[in-house]
Amino acid sequence: MKKILYILLAIVLFQSCQKESFEYVIYKPTVEDIDSIYFSTGSKTLIADGKASLNFVIETFRKVRIANAIGQQKDTLMFVDYKTLPHSDIKIYANGSLIKDMIYKTTNSTANNIEFYAEIGNQKSVKKLVEIRQPQGIPQKIVVDVVFHVFELSITDVSYDPLRYQSITSTQLQDAISYANAIFNNSVGNDANSGNANIEFRLAKTNASGAALAIPGYNRIQYDATWKTSATAASFTIANFTSRINSTVAYQWNKDKFLNIYVIPSSPNNSIGNNRANYQIVKLSETPLLGITNVVNSQANVPTTDFYTNYGLGIHRSVFFPDPSRQIEIAGYLGLYYGLYATHTTGTAVLDYVNDTNKYLSGTNQSFNNTLSLYKLSVYGEKFLANNAMDDIRYASLRNTFTIGQVERMRLVMERSPVRTAWVKSN
């Protein structure tokens, strides 16, 4: 009897719910709803080489009237995703001519500039002017022999866990080098100002004494608790490794022949020190690069206390274990090593000493830039697609491009800094 009553009650409740139900209709904007358009070309300049591209940014808004806490009416603009509109209604014009895509490239280097604007329905954006740059002449090829000094925890150390510990493999090192080469040689990015450094990093085939390496570019170094400053220390510090390198000749391969990369057991949230070249030797007829100490015509009084200036480049070990959807990215470390600065800052002004990068603020008060979105707001007030190798690794960025200005700066550092001469020119 109770079962029958329960079933009847369930039927009544179900029917009452059915009577009170109604269909929800999701609002779908139309072209006529759009009252305002934000449009950015993503860059103020474009190289006319048929590869460099403008990546347009469009945001659309409709006007709505809302009431505040005391009932006063106010007009405000509400964001509308333009992708919900018919594609044929999104129109972008270059010098008055309609173009098809959200990306624009050209080989016409005769024009000084191009004027762009977007149009949706009856609304037009503000017009934006883009300066045309001449295609880059590819510099002579440079080859750099690389050795990775990989610190691996000894299996005899008390903290070694065979179920969790992962050693770095030769495949990971090769993947890191291959992707760095792709970025340095502009084969994966299409930034409006992207440059080809024509630099090939390759895994060294021999060691410091000239003997063949069993695994190209790989020098395995085991460490254990004896490396700690104190036997009671809870964990290893970066200083445990840099001090050991400073005191061990076997880890200091000839910097005139090898780019020494030290894979330090740490993650990017720990400072690994300043990898940047910190001095240059410039002839009297040359203009010194800003942001690097200049030692005029002499190697006297050259700084020698900085660890990375003396021996090589430090990279956080965790970089070799990225999210499965990402590449192993070391190009930013290499860029820093060869004199580049970050394209962002948590301060109030970005100073990277080149004119063709998109710069942005990444402090905690920069809500738009502290996001998973690939689009950032530049210090010039325009939104752009973040794709520079020197972008902030804490926030979304494609990090697949160096600009021509960055390329020229790195190659000058390689020629002018005596501790960055581990390279040869090649045909």
C-alpha cells in the first residue's frame, strides 16, 4: 500500500512541475544590436614579407539601460561576442578595400602605411594606421654547440623516490633545442615584426677534452644531500648548485666552444639569477647597446663575479616537464642570455631597449593582463595577441616569436661580449 502511495505522490509532483515549466530562450544578438566597436590592428607596424601578419582584435558592445540601487536609469555598454554574429557581417577594410580574414599580410613594400577599420552593420570603428616596414635581410648563419649539464638526484639519496622521480632524457633535450631553433629562425610564429636570427643551436658531439659524448649535448651530474650547505636543511637551494659549479672545474666547459646550459633542480617561481650578458666591448666607432655595461675598447675591469657571465646559462628543471599540450620552451632563457629584456613588468614602465615589441604591464592591478587570455593590453593602449618569446611565463602567451629588433640586439651581443662567443659562422 505504501509503495502505491509513494508512486502516486511522485506522479502528482511530476505533473505539477510540468505545469509550471516554461521554455528558456537564449538571447542571440543581431547586427542591429551593435552600438559600438573596438578595433585594434595588434601592431603599429608590419613587415611586408608575406609572412609577418597583423592579428586583428575586435570587441563589440550593445547599449543597455540599467537601474542603480536607488532606481536611477543609466545607459551602459554591454559586451557582445562578435563571433556569435554571422561571419559575413564582420567586415574589415584596408585602405578602403574589404579583406576576408582576421589576419592580414602583404608583400607590397612600396606603401608607407595602410589604414584599417572594422564595420559591423551601421557601426564603424576608429581608423588605425599601420606603418609598413621593409623585409629583413637574413644575416649569415651562426652555429652554437650546446651542452646540457643535467643535475640528477642520486638513487642512493634518502629523498630519492623511484615511483615519483623522473630523469631528463636525451629526447627532451633534443625537443628543447629543436623548438628553440624554430623560434629563433621564425618558422612557427607570424608576428607583424617577427625576425629570423638564423642561429642554429645543436647538441655538442664531443666533451671538453674532445672525446665523443655517448649522448650528444648531455653531461649527467649526480647530486645528493652532501651538496647542501647544511646536512639538516629540508631541501636543496639554487645556491647549492651554483656554488658547486663555481668550485668544480669539470663542470666549467670551455665557454669559447660551448654554450653551457645548467639544468638546475628548481621551478620558475624561484629566481635562478641573472642570465643576461652584463657587459660589452664596443669600438669607438660603434654605438653601445643600452642596458648592458660598456667596456670601451678593452677587457680590463670586466665584471667577473657573476656566475652566469663566467660559465653559462641556468634553466629551471621543471621547464622540461611542461603541460602535455605545450612544447619544452627554452627560447626565452636563451634570449635573456644574449641580452634581451622582458616585454612586460610589474612596475609602471617597460624598458626592453627595442622599438618593435608589444610591451605590457603584468602587475596585480593589471586585471586585463592577469588572465588566461592570449590577448593583452599594451602600454600604448591597444590590445594585441601575446606571442613574444620574452613574454611573462606566468600568463598566457604563444611565446613563439622574436622581433627584428630583438634579433639584431642578440646578434650584436654575441659579437661584442667575450663570454658569449661560443659560436661560429656557417654558410
